[in-house]
Amino acid sequence: MHKQRHQRFQGWADGTAPPPPHRPAPRARRFPRWRPPTWVILVFNALMLLWLVAGINAADDAGKDCRGEELCENANDLGTALGAGFVVFLWMAGAVILGVIRLVTNRSGRRPPRPPDSPPPGW
């Protein structure tokens, strides 16, 4: 005679599957979960913007000592423009360097196929 197999889930008397485990809803994060190079780029850009604004503001305040002398005001404006241009140059150079570092260290899900362990035919 045939032995009948029971299709019951072991451990439950009525044969039904157990309920799915309760998973609490994920909490909203205060900060995004970015990689460290992304945070470095963000902080670098914030500091460079702060430096540019502070430098232009300080140069504007220094122009008050000219007391209406046109040559003094023009020199102050030229110095401000040169200083702001230098800060922007450093900002762009740093952003390019940090961007290249981030791209080089990018952990992508797409990896090239692994080479075979055995040598190719004909070796």
C-alpha cells in the first residue's frame, strides 16, 4: 500500500505557513547615507563658498578707508577681483581633483566579468 505523505508545515497544527515576521517601518534618516568622498566634496564646496563670500565681504569693508579717492577704490576693486578669481580657481581645481577621486573609487554594482581560472586553449 501507498503511504500518504502529509503536506503540512511542520510545527503548525492546522497546516498553514507561519505569518511573515513583523518588520518595523524604516525610520527617516536625518542625513543621507552617502559615501565619505561625497561628504568630503560637499564640505569642500561649502567651505569654498564661505571663503569666497567672506573674502568679498572683507574687501568691501576695506574700501571704506579710501574716503572717496578714486585710485584707492579702483585698487581695492582690482584686489577683490584678483582674490575672488584665485579662490574660484582653487575651488574649481579642488572640485575636479575630488571628483576624479570619487569616480575612481566608485563602487559600482556593474563589475567586469571575472577572467577564467584556466588558461585559454592553445597554451
